[in-house]
Amino acid sequence: MTLSMYQASVPVFTRALTNLTHVLKKGAEHAKSKNVSDEVLLQTRLIPDMLPLIKQIQIACDMAARGAARLAGVEPQSFEDSETTLEQAYGRIERAIEYIKSFTPEQIDGSENRTVVMKMRTGEMTFAGQAYLFGFTIPNLFFHCTTAYNILREAGTDIGKTDFIGQA
């Protein structure tokens, strides 16, 4: 059986963000038990020159949402980076999941060779769809989900590998 670009993207993105919500909720419970405010938790970093938890969440959502849109050949929806509370962070993840799920297999399948051009601070990056998915989007999505997990874990949240991976 062949694995389609849709199967390799939308369910993977959705699961990663769903699991991010799960570890974030466990982190919120831990923070609450220690009288740590949403603001403090969301601004927690592993080290001073890394982005805080909220930025890791925002980037993970953007990677998945923009990834699905670009594979579908449409202009990605923009999400404003304005979350300051956990409820807003959950809402951001939920909106990203809804957006990702709005794409159909017909829009994404066959995108292996679709040209994806991204405007970056350093210039444009151009990929074929398959290289974009497997060499850029998925690694970046999991980097930011893992970093969010690590921030929560380092803050003392009782989470483990099964929380990150989720249920099959």
C-alpha cells in the first residue's frame, strides 16, 4: 500500500498538536499546584537564548497549519501571536487543528512535486512538496513540540514519553 501525502501530513500534524495540548494541560495542572501563573509558565524557557513556551506552541501550530496549506497549494491562513493565557494557547492549538482538518486528501495528495516557496527573513526557500513535508515541516513541528515538552518537563511537570507520543 502506498502512503499518500495527505496521510503523511494531516493526521501527523493533528496528532502532534493534540498531544501538545495534552502535555500543556498537564503542565498547567502542575503550575497551578505550585501557584505559578499562566504568564510565568508561558514565558518559561529552557535557557535564556531560546524562545519561551508560548512561542514554541505558536510555531508548532504555524508549522502544521502552514504546512497543510502549502501542500494543498493555497495561501496559508495567518494566526496572530497574541496569546497570553493558557486558555488562549489551547484555543490557538484548537484553531490550528480545525484549519488543518479542513484540507481534503484531494487537495494534498499528489503534492510530492508541487513547488513550495517560502519567504524567510534570509530570503526565499524553494522545495518540492515531499522535501518540504519530510525535510522541513515535520522536523520543525516536532522540534517545537519537543521543546515545549522539555520546558514543561524541566519545570517539574510529571510527563513522559507516552504523554508526548499519545495513543495510537
